[in-house]
Amino acid sequence: MTVEPTTPPQADEHVLDNPAWHSLVGRHAALSEGNALARRFLPDVSVFAGVRSWEHPDVWDAVLDLVGPGALFPFSGADPVLPPGWEVASRGEGVQLVESDRLETLPDDEAVVLGAHDVPEMLDLVARTQPGPFAPRTHELGRYVGVRRDGRLVAMAGERLQPDGWTEISAVCTDPAFRGQGLATRLVLDVAHHVRARGERALLHAAATNTGAIRIYERLGFDLRRRTAFGALRTPDRTTR
């Protein structure tokens, strides 16, 4: 198959400083809930959430109104200074990578589009490979593709956050018995190809400790844009407000 090379489009990078929020109030608004300052995906879609700005004086009340007292609220892309009564329940270091003009995307003939009927297999593959959070309706966030061998789903990748002009490639995973065959790389290039075909650019997030995956992404043509913090905050009891 002859494939014409795709040219990386241009896109404003400022939305990447707060990608979850821009996705929640943009193309994924119908899959989210919340208010003008804090939103989250519906629980069966994704665990991710976002705020307009951690500097806004009313943002803490907005989060508390959304999730309630003593609850968890995920954060990413920022490391907010907490007011009294709030706690950091978990925290990690991550990286954000964006495609460069070195990335040569390519549709994959073996990639099959996955949908609602594939959810049990998708959840099983995620449970065994741990690429990151994945819920029963996560596939509704974008285009997910996989590779099957003897009818069995053995590799997967897809689209998650979609801030304006960008699409995040996520859920990249391969069954341990089929690793070393380049399946994940092929699916990443396939997803990126379709992202570019829409006139958008691709990005990725990874835990900073996942150095092997980061090296692969950089070799494919993704560049480190910034280091990020991610985790979850625990809201205080309402009596402390």
C-alpha cells in the first residue's frame, strides 16, 4: 500500500497547559458534568477532571460542590497549593509529549475499529497491561483501534482528551504474549495518522517513570513539551469551609 505522507498541522499550544479542562468544556462537554469552574467526566466514561484555574478564588468551593466532602478529585498538569482542610491523596510525576515534524504517521491494515461490543475485551486487556485508567465508556471519547490474533484482542490504542486542535493518544497496550512485534508502535502511528487527517495534532502523556515508553515515543517523533504533576486531592469535610 502506498501512503502519501501527512504534514503536521498547526495548533495553538496554550490549551495543552490545561488539556483536561479544555476537553471537558469543548468536544467532550456532553460526556461531562460540573459547573463553570470545575468539571469531570461521567464516572463510567473516565476518571479525569479539570478546573478552569486553580488561581480562581472560588475554585475550591466549585470542586467541593461537584464531588462533595471527603471525596477525591483528580488533578493533572498543575500542582496546586491547597487551602486548609484539603489533602493530597496521591501524586506522581508525568511528562507531556507532542508530535514533531519527524513523526511519520501510517494507517495500519490490521487495525480494527473497536466499539461498545468490544468493551469486555478492552477492559480485560487494560486490566492485564495497566496502561492507565479505562472505564466501560472510555471508548466513546474517540476512535479506538486494536489488533486481533485468532480472534483475540492483543493490542490497542485510542483517543482520549481532545483540547481544541489536539488529540491525546492513550490506552496504548499489548498483551504480554505478543510484545516485541511492534504492534503498539503500529497502532500509535495509525491513531496519529487519523488525528492528522482531521487537521489536528497528536499528543501523549506518560508517567515520568515509564522511561521505556518515553524513549519509544521520542524515537517515533514525539518531543517532550513539559513535565507535569498528576494525582488526586481529597476534599475536606464540609464543616471546615
